[in-house]
Amino acid sequence: MSAVSRMPAGRPPLQLVGGWEVGLLSLMVLLYVVGAALNPAFFGTTDALQALLRDTARFGVMAVGMTFVIANKDIDLSIGSTLGLVGVVFAYVFNPAHYDMGVVPAILVCLVVGTAIGFVNGVLVTFLRVPAFIATLTMLLIGRGMVLGLTGGRSILFPVKARDYGWFFQLGETNALGFNNQIIICLVAVALGAVVLAKTRWGYETLATGGNEQAAIYAGIPTNWVRIRAYVMSALCATVGGLMLIAQNKGITSQAGLLTELIVIAAVIIGGASLSGGRGRVIGSYIGVLLTGLIYKVLQEGWPIVRQTEIDGKVLEVQATYTLPAGAVPAFIGTLLVVAVLIEPYIIRRKLPQRLWARLTGGPEPVITDVGGVAIEGVQTKGTRTSDLAVSARGIMRFLVRRDALAIILTVVLWLVGLLLRPDYWAGLPNTFAILLNFTELALISVGMTYVIACGDIDLSVGAVLALAGSVAAYSLKVLGLDPVSAVLLGVFAGTLAGGVNAIVTVRFKLPAFIATLGMFYVARGVAAWIVAGQQLTGWKEPYNLIGRKLGDVLAFFRIPAPGGLFGEIVGVVSVQTIWMALVALIAAVVLGATVFGQQVYATGGNRRAADYAGINTDRVRTYAMLFCGFCAAMAGVINVAYFRSFNPVAGQFRELDAIASVIIGGGSIFGGFGTILGSLAGAAVITLVRALMQLNIILPDGSSFSLPQHWVNTFIGGILIGAVLLDIWVRQQNIFGQLWSALAERRRQGQGVRDV
């Protein structure tokens, strides 16, 4: 009989908690002591602890569902928009100005919406094989667009009607025992989630699926259902978080849920979960939420200082509080995400705490069995019947079998639609100029994104890098008083540096590109707001703005007479930035399509291991691609400042999704190995034309007019993106049309054989 090891009495089962959680609690106590030393007026009271538990309650509930998703080796970036959308749906059903129904119907509708979002995420990731970060990022964009569309960018409040439903809205209030009821909800959710993950079949299936999905399939586990179930749980936890927010605020704002997904993911990873799957504990995730919330509060609350002011010749000391400037907290959260992901491979896997303890106590060091990276490898690009046909096609088929043919055709069709709807306006030079200007910014970003995606990576930070470069250029002009050339160089350097940091974190530390660049997304946008103190900058000398002006404006500035005729009309519509974009795109196209480096990019994205065996330095290729992507985003940023003659911290918002959609629509593969500059430019034209059509004032036959609602544009772009990804996977990669054509041909041959007999 084999010996059975028993756990010492009074020790909690390791499936629920372990040494990592103890270390997190110790660190949290230390941080709380630091907070009390810096700001004893707040952290020195019991109110601080209650405020921490209350403010992190929603994040704690959402971390429960996220733990299941990450343990499955997936990711859910849509929980923030799910929270916001659920809140808006509740408001629509409950608010007297809309459907004016009770709380129970509103809750039921919210549960249906949350379940549907989770189910769609799960189906996209499992059966439709969309990469998890792309599927959920698209749902984030669609959900955020729906929130803005339904609210019109405004808040929906109902404090008066809420008085009639105290049993629900009391959930956001303090109870008779002196603490907020949301704390109870959070603790119950954490307890249930911890038991389910550690002690039930659902938990075992989750950890097995994330640890080794193929082995789990051989063991009879329905892994697709397990992954879908985790996404539904994550969406329902976000739904509960949205209801908790509604109960507390008695209303909802159009910005509800922003940054939520990043905080929750960082907290779960800090709590010990692994992006490589198969590892995670709900209690650890909740402690990670508390630790993240505590760090946030230490930064947000600031610390007391004494300022000296002079009044009527007398120096007076004034008590004040030092707080971090605008943008510091998002930058910190983005950094925290990257650091949290690095903890798992470089601290947990290498067992640094255990090794340190062994050295301090003189005991034997633990054996390290796994020091692999955390990169999540997607399915590599496969050759398709379309690419085979491109070799032998003739005539018009040589164009139709191109991967970028769809984007070119869509560009022409969308242009004709605009011409059909408003022939009096659409083809005019003012409209053409406006479309060209909007196209230039997106086209520049898409050119850089083409290289990154062709390498098999992704860059979610290009919109924020655009803002970072713009803020540096604007600050250099307005505050430092530098000349235009120096301002452009500093802006481009800042953006390219951000691309270099992305490359180091992704290539050197082997983080998934979407995590590294998602962290940079928040860091760059936070630093951009920090540089300009969250304010809009404007009012510098006109020479800088010439890079965003038409050629006619440049000639007028230098007092050069404008030419006449057709050339004069062209000078009046073409801008400096368009010429620069065309030059960059031309060089990039030649490099990608006609040089050894371009072939190395395709080889790296198509099959990185084979490229390494062929002697290609794939790390260097990926690094150059990310640097170039940062350079292109930086150029778009300095041009943006020149065109608008000002800088706004929200510049470049959602441009990363536009750029990804442009590349995929233009024939690039989200798995790498494909992509052309021409196709990406055509894809950017499709996105630009869609936005232009959404802004078009359409004249009806009776003389009246209407415009499509602008707040819904992100929902349309998200739909286009997911459609383009599905097209790439199922039409290009899985060759659905080719399989169908072969099946029909085989059936015809069989029918012909029967007739011959």
C-alpha cells in the first residue's frame, strides 16, 4: 500500500491559497504602512480600508471570471465595455425617459445581454478560431461604440425613481454594520469562484484545458465548451459589476468601464495566474485586485506637503496635498500590466522567492523545471488555393485572385456609393481634400502596421504613440519655444522610442505582443496627457503648421504665385502630408516587396522556427518592424498637431483598431506571413470612406436630409474588423470556397461517370 500524504491540520488546501498569496498579503501590508506614513490623515483611519474594499469590489467580482479565462490560456479585453453596455441597457429599461420598467425586468435583460456577449466571444475564439485578443478587442470596440451610440455621449441618471426600489439600490449603500454592501457581494463571488476553480469538475477541466488542450481533448474534456463557459462566466461577472455600479451611482455615464479590463487583467496576473494557461487561483486574483487598488489609492490620494506663498510681503506656509499630474495613473497601470506579466515567467517559474528563502535558511534550493517564455503562439499561416491560383491565373483573374483585390474593389464601390448619394458634393475638391487628409493619418499608421502584422505580431499602441509624439511636438513648440524642425525631430524620436520599447519587451522578454503593446497603449497615452497636464495646447508659429497644409497654402506663405489650370487645382487639393505619406508608402512597398529584408519579414511571420533554421535573425526583423511602426505612428502624430494647429490628449483614439482593420481588409493575415502596402492603403481607404459616408448629409427626394448617428461609427468599424478577420481565417486560411469548388467538381465528375455507365 502506498503512503498517503496528509495536509497538516489547520492549513488551507493549496488549491485555494498558497505561498504566493501570503507574499502578496505581506506586500500589501507594507504598502499600507507606506501609505499611512505618507498620508496619515487618510490611510491612518479605518475609513481607508473600507474605501479600498468598496472601490475594488467590482474589480474583485470581474477578476473571478477573468481568472477562469486566463487559466484557459485565453484573454478577455471586452469586460470593460460589457460593464458599460450592461449599465446602459439597465438605464434604458429602467429610466422613466425610456422604457420605464421595473428593476427585475432590467436585471433580466442585462443578464441576457451579458450571456450573449460571453457566448459570442467564446464562439469566435473556439469554433471560428479568431485569436482571443482580436475577438475580445473587437467586442470592446463594438461595445464601446454601442455605449456611446445609446447614450449620445451623455449620462443617464434616475435618482428619483431609484427611491422606489430600495432593496436593489441599497446594494450600493452602507449597511447597519457600517460597511458597504458591495463588499459582501464581492466576497461571496470570490468564495464561490475559488471553490469552483479549486474543488469542482469545472475547475479541473479549466486548468487541464489551459495546461495542455490537446491532452485534455484526449482525456475526453470538451475543451471548446470549457472555453466558451469561461467567457460566459467572465461576461456575467462583468454584468454583476455593471449592476453594482448602477446600484451605487443610480445612473450610468458614457465613460463607464474605461481602463477596467486592464486593471482586472493586471490584478489576475499579479495574483499568480499564467498567460500560458493552466495556472490560477481566485483568491490570489482577489488579493491582486486589492494590491492594485491600494497602489492606485496611494498614488491618487497623494501626500501632505507645506507650500510657501508670499502675501503683502509676508511669507506664509499653507498646508496642501501633492498629487500626481494628469495621465500618471494610466501610465502606471500600463506599466503595472507589463510588470505583472513578467512576474510569472521570471519570478514564479524560476521560483525566486523559494530560492531566496532556501538561501536564507540554508535549505536545499527547489528544482526549476520550466523557464519558458510567455509568448502565445498563434496558428501559422498556411498556403491557400488562392495563393496557388495567383501563379497560373491569366487576364482579369490575375487581379481577382490577389489578396488585396477585395479592398481595392470595396474602395471603388464605396466611392461610387458616396457619389450616388451626394453627387453635388462628393466629387468636389473640398470633400476630396477632407477625405485625403483623414486618409493620410490612417495610411501612415497602416504602413507601419503592415510590417508588424506580416511578422506575426500586433501593435495596439499606435494610436497612443501618435498622441505621445504629438504631445512632445506641441510641448516643444508651445512651452520650450523650439523651432519646427527640432519639434518634429523630438516628436518622431519619442514615438520611435516607444516602438523600440515595444520591441524590447516583446522580443527580448518574450511577452505576447498584444500584452506588451496594450501596456504601451496606456503608458504612452498617460505620458502624453502628463506632458501637457491634460490640457489642449495651441498657439505656435505658423511655419510648423505647413506640414499639415495644402501646397497652395505653402506657396501663399512663401508668397509664391499659385499656378493655373489643372496643375493649380491639384496644388489646391494635395497637401504636404499626403506627399510625405506617399513617399513613405512607396519606400516601404519597395522594401517589403523587392528586397531581402521584405522576404525575411514574410518568412518570420509565416513560420518563425523555419526562418530561424534558415539563418534569418527573426528577433532583429521583428525589432525593426516595431521600430518602423512606431516611426510611422510618430509621423502621424506630428502631422496631426500641424493639421489641427493644436494638440488634444485624445488624439489618435481608436486608430489602432482602424489600422489593424486596414491591414486585414487589405489582404494581410492576422497570423502573419502576408501583407502588402498597396492592400493596406486600400484597406485604409475603405475605413476612411466608411467614416466619410457616416458623416454625409444625405438629401432625400422630398428635400429633407438626414445624417447617420456619429456615435455608432466605432460599432461599424468593429464589425468590419471582425468580418475581415473571419474572411482571412475561413476564406483565405481554411479555403472554404476552394473546398466547396473541389466538392462540386468531384460531384460533377461522379455524375459524369454514372451517365457514362
